[in-house]
Amino acid sequence: MKFEKLNSLPPKLVSQGSRKASARWQILAFVCIWILVFLRQNSKANKTATYTIGEQQLKGIEIFLKPETSTRHNFGVLFERVLHDAQKKKGNFLEIGGGSGSFFDHNMATFGHMIQNYVIIEPYSLISETKERLPAFAEKVYKWRNNSSSPTSVTVHDEFSTNLELIKSFPDEYFDFVYIDGDHSYKGAKSDLINYFRKVRSGGVIAGHDYCCNRKEYESTIHAPWCGKYIYPVSTSKREKHGKDKVAFCGIFLGAEEFAKENNFYWLYTLEGRGEGNAAGDNNPSYFTIKL
Ligand SMILES: C[S@@+](CC[C@H](N)C(=O)[O-])C[C@H]1O[C@@H](n2cnc3c(N)ncnc32)[C@H](O)[C@@H]1O
């Protein structure tokens, strides 16, 4: 409608038209506000560490309290959480004791995109007859180093974690996550905690595997989880071991407990299927805490 024509319309019609226009503006303003609120909430949600298991969206450490999600295979959630809290996009991960590389492989596949440097200390080549790395381990290291879509730098130290030069080579507070799974004796576990706790930044995670005792120790040791039985093929590749008590590592449990007591904190630990009628679990628990 032309401007002159609008001016010549009767006053009633003009005011009806302007009421319609103002209603349109109100609707538009409402839609804009709604879009802004939606975008704000969405950006908040995106900044929070989440992990989807089935239909559930889980955040932070509460997933380690549920038997069905409390497993070290979900440590990516913890990693994401502590990076988020420090407003970091990537962090450094140390694994002491690489073994066959299965945990490394899993971590790289699930949260490698958040890892700047993945460092592994594994002395196998120093003690093996061939003086070479375990083939299964070497294969996984090769695979991730040569994965062009992986931005993670992978470093392997063919050394014992107790090597003083090696310990000194890591700046204090360098790692966002340290996972101890090397020497399984009381002395070894405790010395790794003493030497590497300071290498974790405040707000980062220190953790370790095999935080459990055998049946007898479990019954007489307060709060010790039971390592459990072998279940073929979940926790042993040998059918004849099925149902027998697993080799346990109560020294790790005791060393970790002592260390926590000396440093005034408590460990949390993963349940790995324990609870809900399964006292033995499918894997040994991992202890962990966020360093204050
Ligand atoms: C149980 S395996 C590790 C498994 C691996 N973390 C995983 O979950 O896939 C233990 C490894 O620790 C290594 N180890 C033993 N003593 C060690 C030490 N002092 N420092 C570092 N690694 C050690 C052994 O050679 C062995 O490969």
C-alpha cells in the first residue's frame, strides 16, 4: 500500500492496521528472545563434559558411581571434565606400564582428539630376550603414530618408571592425567605414586589399575575390593582358569591407601561390573582422584 493511500484511510482503519503491526512486532520479539535463550542454553550444554551411553547423557564423575557405567573405559569422561574445568581443549596423558597397548588403543580411539601428548613408560624391551618391544604393543604404537587423522603426539620411553633421569625430564604439573599400571608390587605402586603425583597438575587426575585384593585379604581388609574370579573369556583367555580366584594385587591397594592417607585424600574406584549380584566384577577396579 502506497504512503499517500495510507494517509487517506479513515482513522479507525489506520489504528487497526497499526495494532496488527504492533502484534506482529510482539510476536517477532518473542521469537527472537526464545531463539536467544535456546542458543544460550545450548552453548552452556556444549561446554559441559557429556558422554552418551545408550539413551543416557552423563556428565563428570557421577557415572563412576553406577555399576553399569563405572569402568576405566569411561575415563575419557573424566579427562574431558578436568579439561573443561581448566578451560583447556587438550591435555597430556601418561600411562605407566603399556603392556600390550590395549588401554592405550582404547583411549586413543575414544578420546585421542583431546590428547596433545600421550606418553607411555614401558620397559619390556629392556628385559625381553629379543631386546624389542612386545609386538602387540609396537603394533598399536605404530598404528597411532601413523594415523594421519590423529593429532596426538605419541611418545614411548623404553624405561622403568623409577629411572630418576626420566622422572626429572617431566616438568612438575605437566600431565592432566596419570595412569599407573606398571610395577604391581606394594613398593612399586607406592613409589610411582610418590614420583608421579607431583607431575599431575592441580585439578588433573591421578589413577591406577588393579586396586583390589584376593578373597581372603578382601574378607579381612577393610574397604578392599575383591579382585574376583576369572571368567572365560572376559578376564582370561584360558578356559581352565574359569571360576578360579584371580591373581590379586593387594600391595597396590595398600600402597595406594597409605599414599592417600599421607596426603589427606580418599580414592574413588571403578566398579567394573561389581554390584547387582556380581561381587567379582568383569575387570579389576582402577583407583582415581582429582588432585586438589
Ligand atoms: C598389566 S601391564 C599394563 C597393561 C596396560 N596398562 C593396559 O591396561 O593395557 C603392566 C606393564 O607394566 C610394565 N612394567 C613393569 N614394571 C614397570 C615399571 N617399573 N615401570 C613401567 N612399566 C613397568 C610391564 O612390562 C607390563 O608391560
